[in-house]
Amino acid sequence: MSTKWWTEHSYLNSKLWKPTLALGAAAALLLSSGCSLLPKEAEEEQLPTITPAKLSQKPTYDVKTQTLETKVRGSGKLMATIEEELYFTEENDGKRIKNVAVKSGDQVQAGQLIAELDVSDLESQLKQKQLQTRQDELTMIETLRKSDEVSPEHIEKAKIDFELKREELASLQSKLAKSKLTAPFAGTIVSVYVKKGDSMKAYDTIATVADLSQLTVAASISGDDLKKIAVGMETQVDINGAGAHKGKVKQLPNPKQEDSGGQNGGFPGSFPNGDQQERDSIDNYVLIELEKFPEGLNRGTPLSVSVITSRKENAVTIPLAALRSYSGRNYVQVVDAQGNKKEVDVEIGQQTATDVEIVKGLTPGQKVVGR
């Protein structure tokens, strides 16, 4: 009887379990398919880390000792120690160029013809004047032979007239002589500015002749800086293509008469009447003698010059960026090892483009704060 009960009970349980399993499987399938149909959740946005801005720190500088040099600067070129611009003067103003006898690069000797003007009209006048003068000489001789027959006053007047006519002849001969331009010394023609047929204006440069065997550094420096320079001061010359070279000031430019406005300070500028630009001449430049002149350089090579006007050894200095000024007071901010700052009044000396000398108020090794 007990066996029958267990069998019946098992049979009933199996009957009930199968639907339950089927129902569970269906529910699981529904859940799995339902999850796949739902929209995906948005991924969480990753925000960047924001670092708070730091307050800028002002730079600090060491108080140190160094050799402090004050310089003035200029630019220039290589020029021949002997060179000259050649031109006609006002005696032949307006004449035309008849002939140019040289070209750039020609070697010339002293007295050699460079150019000449067309003065055929003057040559005709000269011939007539020479014949007239000869006739006057004969007349004067005849007058002197008859000195016993004429008054002394008449003879004196005849002599004066004769001398005046001779002066006219000499003036005409001089004008003709100046119609030919010749080399003042042996050298090289470095430039020719005219050609045959050009109309000549007085003092216009016709050609430039130079002795290229000896070159020198010629520098232009502003009038205010020029007043700080003296012969013998040390220099540094940077020649284009030849590097830096040490030298000394050998010669200062010739002072010029101030113009009507007084703006050139007595140094190379314009002519007093302002009508003409000053002629280019080596005398208008600061001349510098190099310790060793480099070889293979040409006239006209550009260069820059620094002249040391003052030098101080072991000067206590700080950068200009650390110096503060207010109402005539010069001071700095000194910072100690703990970062504490305090203002200190200072007395300054010479300055360069980057540093300033501290005569009183600081000692080497201290630190100062920049502006």
C-alpha cells in the first residue's frame, strides 16, 4: 500500500513539475529577449580634471660683479686711406662732356686725363685773345719808345690797360685748363658717373679715384655719441664676411661749420648754405685702426662698430629689469632665503643696455626681484 502511494505521489509531482519547468523556461526567454530590445544606457561622460591657475611668480636675479662696459655704436664701410672724388668747378658750369678717358677698374697715374669738356668756343676766344695780346705788346713797345714825346700819365695808363688785357688772357687760359680733369695721384678708378655728351653741373662727381693698396675702417656715428669718443679708445669692428676684430680709434671726423639751422652740431652734415649735399670723403668718418687687418677685403665692404667709451672692473651689477624708480628714488626688492621681501634704496652708476651698476645699497650674492 505504501508503494502505491509513493508511485502515485511521484506521478502527480511529475505532472505538476513539467508545466512549471516550461513556464520558467518561457519566462527566462522573455527576459533575455526583452533586455536585448531595450535601448543602451548612455555612457557616463568623463570630465577633464581642472587644475586651478597658479599666480605668476616674478623672476629673481643675483647681485653679481662683472666688467661693465659702456659703448656707442655705428655703421660704416671699408675705405681707401687715400681716395678722392673728382669734379669740375663753376668756371665750366653747364658745359657738355666731350670725352671720358677712363672706366671703373682702370689704373691711372698722377696727371692722367680722366675726362674733358667741350670748350670749342673758349678755344676760339683764346686764339683771338692771344693775337690781340700780341698786338697790344707791339703797341706797348712803340709807346715806350716814344716816352719822351708823351706825358708820364699817358705811359702809366697804357701800362695799366696792357696788364688788364694780359689778366683776361690768363683767366681764359685757366678756364680752359680746368676743362680737363686729371688724376691727382696714382690709383684705381673705382667709379665713373658720367658719359660722353652729358651736361655737366658744377661740383657733380665725375669719377672717384682711390689707392686700394691701403684700406681702413671708416664709421659713421651720430653727433651725440660722437662727442663721447676720443682717439685711442678701444673698439670692436664686425666686418661683413670677415668676423669681429679689435681696434682703436685713430682719427675723428673733421668738424664742419654749423648750418643755418644749427642742426648738425658742427659735425658732418650739409653745407652751410644748404644748397648741396656734403661730398663723401674719408675725412667725414671716424677712422679705426685694426690690430690685424684681414686680407682679401674690398673697398666698400659694410661693417658695424662698437666703441668702448668707459669700462669698470668688478662692478656690482643687477639687470635693469630689477631696478625700480619712483619720483627720483631708485630702489630694489631684496628677497631672503625664507622668501621674505623688503625694499632697499640703491645708488646707481653707469648703465648698459641690459645691466646697471649699483654703487651703494647691495652686495654680491643677494637676490633681487624683477619688475
